[in-house]
Amino acid sequence: MRSVASQHFPRVVFRNGEKLLWNPLVKRSFANRPEERVRLRLLDHLLLERNWSPHRITTEHAISINHKEAKKRADIVCFNQDFSPRLLIECKAENISLNESTGQQIARYNSKIISPYLMLSNGINDHLFSIDSKENLKRLDNWPETLPNESISINRTFSYWADRGFIGQKTEPHLRNWISDVQSWFWIKAPLDEQTQKITYLVLKQSPTQLNMEHYYKVFILSQYSMKVAVSFIATAFGGNRLVAIINKNGHNEGIIEVNLDLMAKDIKPNAITYSSNGEEGMDVRDFLSFDFEIFEQNQLQDLPEKFIQLFNHINS
């Protein structure tokens, strides 16, 4: 089934310009690794949507399988009010398939933890199982009613998006409502056609800009142009805001457009930089992107990928 983490994002902190992941349970930062991102997304689901007490969840729970092996660590273990295990979760990176080997691993862990529910997740898909008293394994299609079953509506405010690196912490007060509404629409409310777009975490091997571009992107497939456009809103290490588009044609990244939303809102130009094989060029993008920073309306993001292609073609014509 589709992962319960699909609309959650890990919290981040910046240390000396480096983006690190923040675990709210242990209140520590960790290296930005794929499996850690999935674990933190699942934690967000448990804490924010299921209202599971943070005092009854552990991460990297130590397990001793036998005396000949080093101790193993279970990704997430959730307990009931009597502190008996109720849910064991094994996390894998998004590019790792959930297969029989993964199932055997969590089964070995559960031989010591003895939880009645098991979950395998790569942040895209979840495999959820129950185990009865005779150790019979049953695949579940839905979240069981015997676990915290109340799905709580999340109030995704400015702080929510800023904590996850989508909005700069130093955003001007008059921009905060607009940019928060933009994130909630773009990432959560806007319809996602899985045939034409997806949300994925991108890591660029080479980046022409000083901006840390490792982030979640919505990838649009525009078959009429034989192009893909990956779009994201990214906070800078210094608290600013960037709107970024990566233009990909036939599997090759042709260029990057980096829009400085703070400059654009102040009518300062140039307010964007385009990077391509022709070099680096600054420009004013207000004629291409119709943003009213006073109030957000859905049509402000309408045809955004197409507008970026038009902008890129304009620069390189």
C-alpha cells in the first residue's frame, strides 16, 4: 500500500552551512542519509497524524539476536501504555525494494521484540503485517484499528515548513502567510497524477550553484517537450528562499533556474540565475512568474513547469 509517510518530510537543521536531519525524539542531528530520511518521515506520521506519544517510541532499538553476532538495531519500535511492543518498523531507502530478504530481517528482529504488528517501509510503499499468538503472519491492507487509529489533521504552518527546509527561517513577516500557503498547496493539496509527476529526493552529482540543492522535488513529465522539470522550494543555510527548477531533456540535465523569492518580492532585479551550457546569466523573472505575494491563489502555480521551460528557452534562444 502507499506509504503513510508519503506526505511527510524530515525535519532539518543547518550546521556550518551543511544540511543535517533532526530527530525530534532524541533531539539530535544526524547525517542526511536516505534511510534516515524515511525513518524521520515515518516518525512524523506517528507523532503528528496518529498522536502516538513520543515517550513510547524508540529509534535504533538495540537487539541481541545471539551472543555470536554484534547487536542489531531496529529502526522504530512503538509501545503501548504498558510499554509492551505494539509496532516494529524496518525502514529502507526509497530506492530499495521491499522483498523477502527485508521480511526475513524484520522477522529476526521480532523474535526478540515480539510485537504483534510489523511494518516494512521505503517511504513510497508500506508492507504491514499482523502476527497472532500462533505466530501466523497476515498481510494487512489498512492501518489496524487496534493501533492508534485516529488520523489527526495537521496544521502545516510557517514553522512546519521552515523546520523541514522548504522555507527560510528569516523570511520577512509579510511573506510568511503566502509562502506557507504555497507549500501546503504544492506538496499536499495539489492533485498528484502518478503517470505524469512524482515527489522524490534528488541529489545532484555536480551543481553550478552554491545553494545546497539536495532536497525533495516534484518531478513533472512533459512529453510534448520530451522534457522533465523538477521543481522545489528550498531554504538557504542563511534563512532565505529559493524556487528551483531543474530542466532535463532525454535523461540529461540541460540547466537549472534558481529564483530568489526574497528579491522578487521586493521588486529587485535581477532576481534569478539561469545555469546552462551557455554559462551563468542573471535575469528578472517577474514577467514569467505571476506571483502576488499578498495572497496565494492556486492559479499562481498553474503551468509552472511550462513557464520554466519557456524561461529556459528564452535565455538560450
